[in-house]
Amino acid sequence: MPKPTLFNLPEQKRRLILQAAIDEFAEYGFENASINRIVARSDIAKGSFYQYFENKEDIFRHLLLMLEQEKMAFFQEQHPPQKNLDPFAYFRWMIKAGLEFQSRYPRLIQAISRVLLIEGLYYSKLFADVRERTRRALQTLVNQAIEHGELDPQIDADLAIMIMETWSNAISTYLIQEGTKQADILQWIRSPQTQERIDKMLYVMEYGLRKTESQTLRNE
Amino acid sequence: MPKPTLFNLPEQKRRLILQAAIDEFAEYGFENASINRIVARSDIAKGSFYQYFENKEDIFRHLLLMLEQEKMAFFQEQHPPQKNLDPFAYFRWMIKAGLEFQSRYPRLIQAISRVLLIEGLYYSKLFADVRERTRRALQTLVNQAIEHGELDPQIDADLAIMIMETWSNAISTYLIQEGTKQADILQWIRSPQTQERIDKMLYVMEYGLRKTESQTLRNE
DNA sequence: TGGTCATGTGACCTGGTGGTCATATTGTAT
DNA sequence: ATACAATATGACCACCAGGTCACATGACCA
């Protein structure tokens, strides 16, 4: 937990420090992020940093908390277009809503995704708790799909979860990689090209790459 | 390129050094791998390391080259079960053969995959060349599938490549993560459970998660 | 035996890291 | 104006990184 001193700071200064940290984590990941650079970028003394935070993990977890709070607020003001969406449609909606969210806080999300998706694979003890929470959300979704008989019976729940997890990670990674090249991220994410690209990824997750008889039927 | 001195070394000593480097990269990735630890593990002096290699990138690229040569040799002695496999079957076969290969050099592959798949995403300039080569291999595969009319026409080539790339990466990552926990990797990879798991991932890539009419037909 | 050349060695260099702390500065209440 | 607590500061610490280099060792030949 950050020290109380952080919250006594004028908001502008606090935001400056956090922004510097976000940029640092986004650019260097967790392990290689440098507190020296963070204090230089935010124009405070090294000692001051340690008046505000315990250590590097402390500030990172604070960013994580901020993101989670923003995300909860965001998803509470959003609503699915209609009730009783089937789980696949709900997953699609969730990803799409996630896109909008991503375009609001691109840099923060880049920083955190980089650490969790990439480094988290290998320093897994540190952030295992976070990953577990997202898994549980997918679990309920998959269970619903099974109950409604919408999941291919050849596929067991664990596999389905893994596949959804893989795709939401792949989409995140794609967005972050491409998004950083764009001048206006919001506009780029909302553009029909990007939306279509995401739609197609999700389509393949649902229906697969191969041409089948039912696809031929669907297209007619 | 490593210096000539490396190749004058007795083979056992050279293998010891390379093994130490493999373990180091596997455990710490490229950026955080420490030459001090490598020389300590392989019981040579720091100065000696620089008699053999230019720097850290030099030794890593040497490992990469070794792996590529082993891989080429391996795939030349393997043959697909029958001629004229359709591209999806060929992709499945390639992945399966890759599994066998992976069980031969698990540690080396772990080291290199970690750097290329994980760190390569962010330090992309360093190893962009390697990634480009694998993409081209997938490209030809996808083009074949299109020619044979086996690809869902809703899906364009770029997307299909991206999906195959994502899945071969996901499978590699899965194998590395789970494989390191196993006592006998070869046995674990050949076990029916593991094979079935991979089969199912590839199945979903081909046919998707959702229950469709044609699946119902296939199961009967 | 002495000379020469490839190889081995570890102390040492610069520059970076995360973290500490005595001291200076500032804000506030009396 | 004074006193006192909260905050700001940057020199400093121990440690580790990659890389260098003067010197030691050893193999081979005259």
C-alpha cells in the first residue's frame, strides 16, 4: 500500500508521478523499470519517491488497483445490448466493451498488460492472484455455455477457458502493438477495419478456420 | 559470430559453457541473463568468456543457430505420413513433429522460445528476422489452403496466418510451462493425454468452439 | 633450454540498480 | 515570532551489470 503522504499530494503532482511510472512500466516492463528514471521523469527527488511508496511492487500494485477500479466503474455504466445473450455473444460483447475501455486508458493498460501477460508468465508467483480472477470469470461463462448446450461437446470446460483466455490475450496484445503506432487510438479502435478484424478473430474462435457445410449454409 | 577460440575448445568444455548459457537464458530471459552467472556456472573466468564470444547477443545467436540446424536435420529425417495432406492436416503434422523435436531439446527450446516469443514482442528489433521467417512458412501453407478451397472464405490470408501463429505460440508456451514441471518430458509429450490436449486445441482452430450442425453430423 | 604464441585469469573499470538517511525546507498552530 | 511536525532532498550505500586488460600459464617448436 502506498504511504499516506501520497494522498496528501496535490492531485496534479500525484498524477504526474503515476504517469511517469505508467510510461516506465509500459516501456521497460516490471523487472527493468527504473525508479531512478521514474523520479527523473516526474521531477521529484529519489527520497520523495520512498515517502510515497514502499518499493517498486507497491507502486505497480497501486496502478493495478487504479485500473481495476476504473474498469469496474466502466463496466457498471455499460450494459449489454439485450438481456439473455448467449455466452458467446456475451463474450463478444465483453471483448468489444473492453476495446472501448482500452482506448480510454491505452498507456495504463499497455503497462499493466505487458507486466501481467508477458512477465507474469515467468514471475508467476508475483501476480498469480490477478490471473486467477480473470479465469474464474471465464469459468462461469463457459459453464453457462455448457448448460445451454451451445458448446461443442467434444470440448471440455478447461479447454474452452484456455482458448478464451488465449484469444483475449492475443487480442489485447494485438491492440497494444498496433495501437501504439496510431495517432488517435480511440478513432482507430472504433474504425470499421479494426472492428472487423476483431470480429473475425472471434468468429474463428467460434466457428474455426475450415470451410464446413454449415458455413456454406450460413453464408447463403 | 563466436571467436575461433570457442571451436578450439575440447568439446566437453564447450558443451558445458553452452549448457550454462541455455540454463541462464531459460531462467532469466535475454535482458536479465547474467554473464557473471554463466561463467560461474560453467566454471570459467570472466575473461575467458570474452575469448569465446563477442558479447551476450553473440552467444544467444549461436544458440539460435544451433537450434535451427538441429531443427532442419530433424525435419529432414521425418516424413509426413502420406503425400498430399491437406494444409490443415499438414499443419497438424508439423505441430506434432514439433512436439517430438521439443522433447529432444526441451531446455534449449525453452530458452529460445522465452526470448523470442516473450521478450521478442517488445525488443522486436533484435530478433525480427527470425519471426519473419516463420511467418513466411505459414504464408505458403495458407496459400495452399486457399487454392484447395479448404479455408472458410470469410477469412482472409493475413488473419489465417495470425491465427496459426497464435496457436503455435500458444501450444509452445503451454508445452514449456507444463513440460518443465514433468520428470520425463519425452514420456509426458508422447502420453495420450497430452496428445489429446494438443489435438483438441488444433481441432478448435479448425472447427471452432461452438456447436454447429456439421459437428453434430461429424459425431454420428 | 629458451622463445613464441594461443589461451586462461581475475582484479578492475564505469555505470547502473534499489534503497537509506541526515539534513534542509515548508506548513501550520499557537 | 516560535515551535513542531510533515515533507522534500540528494549524497551516499552496497551490490551487480557488461566489459577490459595486464599478466600468468601452458603447449609446441628450435
